[in-house]
Amino acid sequence: MARPWPPLPRSGLDLAGRNACRWLETLALLHVVGGLALPFVVLYGNALDIWLPAPGDATASARFWIAAFGPTLASWGLLAWFLVRRGLREGRRWACDALIYAVLTWLPLDLALCLSFGFTPGLVADLAAALAMLPPLLWLRPRLTTH
């Protein structure tokens, strides 16, 4: 079997804890890939056109801001990946707390914005992301050391 790169940190987590970390790493890397792809999908494709304003100046502005959000999403996904890889896998509760607080900071405001603008796909994506991240984090938290 091929050895993973970079090597997995040594961990005191049981198999279920390691699987939860793998799941969270996968979600973080999906954020990176999605964030890097977003500018190309928005600027060179038409897959998101049904959610953009009618043609005109507003469309160009909306495209720019959605495309500009992609690298931000990718960078935060990379930060989450490092927190899981070097924090959670090493049994550090502070890394779990940081990820939980990050989700709880982002989620209410993003949901409120999606609701106020009637952006249903955003609501669905927000809830799916939160439901994919929070349960494993809340499950892992009591199993981690306090320092």
C-alpha cells in the first residue's frame, strides 16, 4: 500500500476518530478545489447564469464578486485542512474549537444573507456544509486533549 503524502501525524485517536479526520480533510480539500474552480466556472461558463442578475452592468459586477470569492474559499479550505491535519490528528482540542467557532461565525450570517436575497441554492449549500462539518467536530471534541 502506498504511503500517504505528507505523512499522517501520529495520533492517539481511535479508528473512528481517524475516519472523522479523513472526512473533515476531504471536506476541506473540496473547499480548496471548489474555490479554485469557482472563478473559471463563473467567468468562462454559464452553469451559474440562472442565479445571476439579468444581463447588464449588474451581471458583470456579480460575476466579478462571485469569482473573487473563489480564492477566499480555497484559502479557508486550506486553513481548515491544516487545522485537521496538524491539530485534530494530533489530538488538540483548540483546533477543533477553532473549526467549530469558524462554522458558527460563518453560518448564521450566510444563512441570513441567502434568506434575505431569496438565494435557495445558497441556503441548501450552507446547511449541507454545516451538517457535514459540525457533527464530526462535535463528536471529536470530547475525545481530544485540552492542550
